[in-house]
Amino acid sequence: MKPTKRYLLSAVGLAGFLLLWEAIAQSGLIEAHLLPPPSTLPATFISEVRLGIWQEMVWASLSHYTVGFLLGSLFGVTLGVSVALYPRVEASQAWLARVFRPIPPLAWIPFAIIWFGISETAAAFIISIGIFWINYFTAMTAVQAVDKDLIEVARAFGHRSMIALLRKVILPGAAPGILSGLRAGLGQGWMTVVAAELFGIPGIGQRMIEASGLLASEVVVLYMFSIALLYGVSDYIFVRIQSRLLEWQR
Amino acid sequence: MATVIHTEDLAVSFDGVTPVFEGLNLAIEKGEFVTLVGVSGAGKSTLLRVIADLIAPFRGTVRIDTPDDPLRRAIAMVFQAANLMPWRRVRENITLGLEGIDVSDELKAERVRWTLELVGLTDYADRWPYQLSGGQRQRIGIARGLAVDPDILLMDEPFGALDAITRNALQDELLHIWEETGKSILFVTHDIEEAVYLGDRVLLLGDEPAHIINEYHIGIDRAERRESEAFLHEVEKVRAGLKHAIDIASNHN
């Protein structure tokens, strides 16, 4: 399929969905607060922006998200790489990982609140957990998959210390895998950001739960789309950086 | 002539019990082109790796006798599958061995120019490895080895994966480079004609545990080697020696 045709069909699909939704909402079959028509969204957006709420909530969520993303990614990649490199580290954490891995990020909410209160730190902590596991596993797998022959080449040309091998072979070789883990974490982060805020930590999630209490369902929908937009933008930026870094791949 | 590689009673073992080869005595003179053939599993590639200090010997010693020079490395290796780093452009692949020794940027650039010229790929410095053919990759693998201006070049079946035409071309290029640079070369191959065509001497590795069971001095002038009567005669001699070694090995098992 030609790219133009592809774009056209995608646009038709999205427009068709919105039209169908608008038609159902307008028909009166379903009450407006159960399914607000999409045509109410621009006005809702303008009013939320005028009140300053949209900016405030997006900014708050973005900051939880950024801190959680950075922490989870940093620890996940570091531990994943160490586990792949050192059998002793691998062995000492193997059962720990088996115990903690199946616990979903949201199950940490009670402890996040006990430890950090209803705070930004609590939200960032919850977000970082899911991101941590994704990066831990992808980084570990990526390092394990680095071509052993290339490590031998680096050693043969005088790069023998672990630091030198990391810089010359292991990290560049694992980069495609590590970057795809970071990208997956980018999406996972937005999923938990809302859930983490549903408990009253200021942000998009909190505003959504507040609006649903007032049956202001068009506000809920607005923030749902805001998340989609934020994810879309962050993913787009990430992919641009990724393809720059992986220019050597074809 | 000075000996550049000297092994004495060398043995290597992967499990610390059974040696792959044993009692291996080898002396390679400065500027000599020595080829190594042998029964598969006799440890031809392993021998190169012990000499390159990538594997520790189980017993015995390796002595490398080359002048100290901070701008060069004593040994460089060329691998079977060129093994270029895919995330480095050709230029950075060539300078891999120069990182970590005290070489100025000007000298690095000069080495890249010089080696690319030697392997006939002058315009390729900014390509990515994926943009090269198999033969070109192997040429860059050779350039990477030459860039550290080594006294000794260890080559592990470097042309094994190439088609016949490319292989012949690279063999002649390698001889040309060798004549121009005077490097000492130890070249592993499973191709007997290649071994006889390239080598001043052909070493035959065999028996269990393996050691050097025979050595053939190829006295024919290189210009007359390909397809001459004397060349084919030498090839037959080495082939018979290898066949004998394989027969002994299969009687062992």
C-alpha cells in the first residue's frame, strides 16, 4: 500500500469513528452524561484551559511521569545490565525478582501512600515500578544477546577492562534492545500515571475522578484524549531520537 | 632472522583436563608468511587466540618478540567473519585498535587513509558496515588489523566465507600488502590450495592431542604458483599429509 493511501485510510477510520460517536450521542438514545458527544470537547478544553486547570494537571502529571520514568529506567537498565554481566549478581537476585516481578505497580499504592503520603513522590514511585521491570528485562536480554564475537574483537584490539568493553561493545550492541525497553516504559508510564493519581495525588487522574463525581463526563473524555496526546507526543519524540541513535541499523 | 613468535611446549585445554593441543613448538620469523592447516578440532583458531593472549595457555609459553613502540600494537587479528562493529562507520571500525594507545588524531586519519588505500576502498570511510558487500567487509577487517601497524598479523580463515573470485582477488591483495609492509603473518585456513599459494611455509596440525605433525617449505616463486605443475605437486603433498592425519584421527575415535 502507498503511504498516502495508508494515511488517507487511517484518517477516514478516525473520522468515521468520531462521526459515529457524535451521531449516537446526538440521537438521544444514550443520555449525554453517559456518552458526551465529541463536539463538546473543544468548548470543554477551552474552559479548562481558561480556568488554568488543564495546564496545572498536565504539568503535575508530566512531572510525576518524568521523575518516575527516569528513576524506573535508570534503575531498571542498570540492574538489568549488571545481572547480564555478572553471574553472582544474577544469582543473588534471581528469586527476589521472581517474588517481586508479578506484583503489579498498582498493588504498591497502599505502601506508596503509607511511606510517602498523598504526595508527588508516591505517584512517581508507583510509576517507576512498572517502568523498572520492563527495562530490567529488556536490558538484561539485550546485553545477553550482544554478539560474543564482537566482544572478542574488542579484546583483541586492546579493550580488555569491563569499562572499555561496556563502552566499545556491550552498550552500543545492546542499545537497540535497551531503547525499545525505554520506549515500552514510556507507554507503561502513562498507564500507571492516571491510576496513581486516582487516589488524590494532584494530576490528570485526580481531575478525572473529580469530574466523574460531578457527572462532567465531557471533562473525563477531554483528559482521556489529553493522555493520548501526551503519549503520542512523547512517543514521537522518542522515536525520532531512537532512529537518530540507531542510524547504523538497516 | 629474528623470531617474532615463539611457543614452547604449548598446551591449551578448555576443561582443564583434556588438552586440545599439546607440546606445540612453533617459531615464526620476522617477515615470514606461515599458513596453518589441520584436522578440524585440532585447535587452529585456538592457537591464534593463545598467541593473541585471548585465551590463557594450559601449559607452556608464548613469547612475542617485537620492538616496543607506543604508536603500534605488536599483534593484530583478522577474523573469519569480518566482525565489524555495525554501529561504527568504516572509519571508526578501522581506528578501533588505535583507541587506547597514544595516537594523535592526525596519525589516526593518516592510518585510515593508508589502510583504505592498501585494501582499495579509499572512498568508503563514511559508510556503515551494512552498506558493504562481504568482500568489502573483509577488506575493512584487514584494514582494521593493519591500522595498528602490527608486527604480526594473525588471520583466522579470513577468506573462508567468500566466493571464489573474491577470495582469489583478496589472496593476491594480501600478498601484495605483505610484500609492501613486511609483516609477519600466521594464517589459518582449511583450504589447502590457499595455504600453499600464500605461505612460505605450511604447517600441518593433527593427531590427538594435536601438535604440528608436518611442515612444508614452499620453494616456488609466488608469481608462478597459481596452477603451475610444481604448485599442484605441493598441494598434493599437503593434501596427502592432511588425509593421513585425518585417518589417524578417525582411528582414534
